[in-house]
Amino acid sequence: MNKNFKKIETKLIHSGEPEPRIGGAVTMPIFQSAMYETAGEGSYHDIKYIRLNNTPNQIALQEKLSALENAEAALVTSSGMAAITTSLLSFLSSGDHLLIQDTLYGGTHTFITHNIGQWGISYDFINGDDPDSWNDLLKPETKVIYMETMTNPLLQVADLETVVAFAKKHGLISIIDNTFASPINFRPAEWGFDLSCHSCTKYLNGHSDIVAGAVIGSANSIEKITHTLNHLGGTLDPHACFLLHRGVKTLAIRMERQNTNAMTIAVFLKNHPAVHHVNYPGLKNHPDHDRASKLFDGFSGMLSFELSGGLEASNRFIKKVKLPIVAPSLGGVETLVTLPAMTSHSGMSGEERLQLGITDSLIRLSVGIENVDDLMEDFEQALT
Ligand code: PLP
């Protein structure tokens, strides 16, 4: 099982696969058994039971995912939010303080602003671009610093190298939501992050047919988070494990196509007279382009943009496009389009959104693997 494959494309296919193959099966079979015969397990957490995250489909998948980010261990969870909330609650308890990036996936933002205080945990939002301001917000009780690789939906890239240095200097656990980049474009452990969270619902699975999550990091941290999850119960079931295991094998070729399609579309939109501006870190005029080029192997399939005609034009565009499906979420093989103010970030107040630069008319595109000329032809007719 623990062969050290060098390249990520090979790891996607071969890492974590059982050896010898179970009954000779080329594909990991589904182990649809809730519990397993007792074999002298030493502790509660070793009892083989799906909720305890240690059954064959979970183990194989966890080995594969940890290999992708060159980390020691991984844990699969029932959703991206289960990965994020369980990770935070494993390292924060009553009286502790969290530093967290100010632009976040809406669900994470709402969890922080609405729930985390119930457990006596305090927080401050930080501007990922302004490390000098972080010191003023640091407290003796600060335990965790939390970031996103590329912010949703504005695609900002924070000063991630300084985040790691800051965390190490002050003994904080650094956590990053790496969903938007995927391990193809960014591997947080290689840059010194302690933990990387994913909504596997998105790129890792890539087929828009399951909800799943993962957290990847050191063996000690993952063991601690697993023990929390064992009690909270946000476990990924064997059938969803099987689908994620199958989906992730094509991550490299999907992501490569999504990177290049998104780059082509970003340039097309940037040069279009009906478009006011485009947020895509692959564009040279993006404020974080140099940083993104240093950190990432690709700029992902996500971009957002504003039309010159404001909200009315955005609504018209959304109605007129034929190929993209108007739907929330992202990272699948099909192109999706959404207005974040109405979907992913609708849990935030209009004022909170505007403070961060998320206008009601902002359009977010999750670029799929279709032929890019077909997509651009469709955008052209919708924009004209
Ligand atoms: N992180 C990011 C960046 C997301 O975009 C999402 C969902 O859209 C999540 C986490 C939450 O993932 P899930 O819906 O799998 O819980």
C-alpha cells in the first residue's frame, strides 16, 4: 500500500490501492458493512466501524489523498463543512481565539459569525494582504490561523508564505481551505501549512454527484481530528468513498483542462467590451498574480467578473447562456454559473458582502471541461 510514487498523476491512480488487490479487483470494491468482527482492538477508536473512519474504503481513500499533498495522513468526512468545522473544533476550545481570513466561503463565514461563539471561542478577521495588521489582533489565547488558498468568489491570493512564518513564530496551527486550488495546483504541506481542508464535493470528486470532504496533514493532527469526528459523526459512507475514489483518479486531466479553459475564458472576458472587470489570478493584471505564480502550478477553473451594465446585465447574462448550468457549487466537469450574493454568500448580510467587495451583480463561473470555443461562442451571444 505505501509505495512512494513520484508524480501526482501516478499517485492519483496507484496510491492507497490495496496490495494484494482484493480478490484481484482492479477497482477498490465497496465494503458495505457497518461493523467488522472484533479482532482484539486496543481502544474505542480502533474498533472497526464506519463512524470511526477506519473501514477499508475510508482507509484506501485517506492514503491516496494524503499522498497527493505529500502529507502524512488524511481523513475523509461527510462534507467540506464537516472537514472545516471538525478541524477547527479539534484545536479550539472555550477561551481560545482564532485569526481567520476576512474573505471566506459563505458557509465557513456563517459558521464563524453565528456558531463558534456558542462554544466560548472568539475570533478576529484578518486581511490576508496586510501581515503588519495581524500582530495587533494576536492574543495570548490565539491558537489557530485559518485561510483559503484562493478566496471565494473574488479569487484573491493572500500572503500565504507569511501566514506560515507567522503561525510558526507564534505557535499557531495553520489551516488552509485548499478546495479552489486542488492538490494539482497547490499542496499546502509543501509550503509549511499544518492542515489542508477540502470540499471534495468540488474538484477532487469532479462529477457533481456526491458531497464529501477531507482534511490532510500530519499524522498527529489527523489522529486528533479523527477522534473528534468519531464523536461528532460526520463520516463518509462507503458508497460515497467509492465514488470519490473513482472520481479523484481523473483529477489531473480534469484540472489541467479546467486551468487552461479558465485562462482562455478570463482573457476573452477581459477583452470584451461588455465586461467591466475579471477576477482571475492567472491574468497578469490581477493584483495577486505574482504571488499566485510563485505558489501555484495552475490558477484553477474558477473566475468571477462584473459586467458594465450592473445587476440587470448580470441577470440577462445568466438567463441567456445556454451551455453553463445556473447552479451553485463548483469544480465539476460541467461549467456552472451563479451569482454568489444569491447562493454561496447569501448567508452574509448585503453590508458584509459589500465590505468585502462582493456585489450583488458579481458573476462566478466554475469552468468545466467542455470545448472552450463552444463556451466562448455561447458567452459571446449572451453578452451581445
Ligand atoms: N470550502 C469552499 C471553498 C467551498 O466553496 C465550499 C462549498 O461550496 C465548502 C468549503 C463547503 O463544502 P461542502 O458543501 O462540501 O460542505
